[in-house]
Amino acid sequence: MNEQNPNLPPFPTQTAANLPPPPINGPRPLGDDPTEREPIPNILVTIESVLRQPRRLMFQLRQPGAGKLIAAMFFVTIVCSLIYGVIIGSFSGEMQWWAAPVKVTAGLLIATIICLPSLYIFTCLSGAKARLIEIFGLVAGLLMLMTILLIGFAPVAWLFSQSTNHLAWMGFLHLMFWGIATVFGLRFLKAGFSHAQARSEAGLNTWAFIFVLVVLQMTTALRPIVGTSDKFMTNEKKFFLSHWGDSMDASSNKAPEQSR
């Protein structure tokens, strides 16, 4: 009864070569894929990398000579924000053709400069092993991805700007597009910092909230961006929620007058 059946196949034995690899704690290390180690030679490859291979961009930011890559990302950011600003200015026309692009681009860059010191402090407090130039590069990637997505929304924004005169609706539409682009941009930033071995993400989440607030307030500080005015900027101080409420009231009061 203890004899084995000779007709049965032998029980397979697992060797060390057949065992599955042990699970890796945390994200895969940057550069483990050979395609991620390929240099980024020009602006077109930079745009393609942030859309298709963000890990390749993150890996190159850790290599010597990352300053050229960061400069290319800021160049794309400026060009895309200027183009989207022209789309915003097409709603009102006149002075807004050039004022809106200038305000959109300047506001985004100024908000970034304002928020960079706090990002560096939160990065240090979280114990992340990221150099200042790498932090600067990840923020540049955040801005580039945001503005590229806005360019993707530009045809839709242009269609509504030419077919409606409702100021509050256009403002909401641009804010919605900006919000979507910001979500994807912050996701890129979070993915980049996941490779910096931070002990906690609380600081990065706090900074993301501050960044959103600063950009929203910047849109009010540089108003008008969507509407018209005989001045390039207004000197009146106002919180962005208050400005939105006033804009909604003005639009609702103007609509009955136009229907008469």
C-alpha cells in the first residue's frame, strides 16, 4: 500500500529559478526599463515623454545636465499658456487679445514661484531624498502637463467663446478645464515624489491644496481675464470666492435686461 503508482507522472519540484520574484515594496526604481534611460533630445520628445513615459522624464531629471530639460519644459509651458490665453481673450476681444495671454502666463509662473519655497520645506520635513533641481524639474513637469492638457481643451473653449456671451458660464468652463488639468499635473508630481523615499505624503498634499488656492487667487488678482475692462488690471482687493459670487450676480442681472 505504500508503493507509489508507477503510471502517475512525477510531482514537479520547484527550484529557485522557477520561483516567482519576491514582491517589491514601493514603486519600481526609475531606470529599470532600458527605454527610461534613453536621453530626451528635443522638445517634441519632452512632450511625448510627459504624456506617454513620465518615468523616463523623472529618471532624466536625476541625471547630470537636467537644467536643459527643465528649460525645455518651461518653454513649452509658456508657449501653451500663451496660446490658451489667446483663446480666453477671444471671448471679449479688443484689449483681451493680448492682455489675457499675458495674465494667464504671468499668473501661472508667479503662483509657482510663490509656492516653491513651501514645497521645498515640506519635502525636507517629509524626509524625501530629492535635490532642489529635481523638485524644480517636477514642478516644471507639473506645469507643462497642465498647459498641454489646456491646449487639448482649447478647441472646445474656442467654440463656446464664439457662440455664447454668458460671462459666468465661460468663467466656469475655463475653471473646469483648469481643474482637470491640475488634477493630472498634481498626479505627475505625486508620482515623481514617490521615488524620493518620503516618510509621509501629508506635506505634499498640503502643498497641493496651497498651490490650488494661490492660483485661484491669482486669477482674481489679475482680473479681468475673461471679461472686459478699460484697465489692464483693477486695484480693488477681493477674495476669489467673493469675485465669483459678484460675477454670478452680475450675469444674472444682465440676462433679464438683454431679454427685454
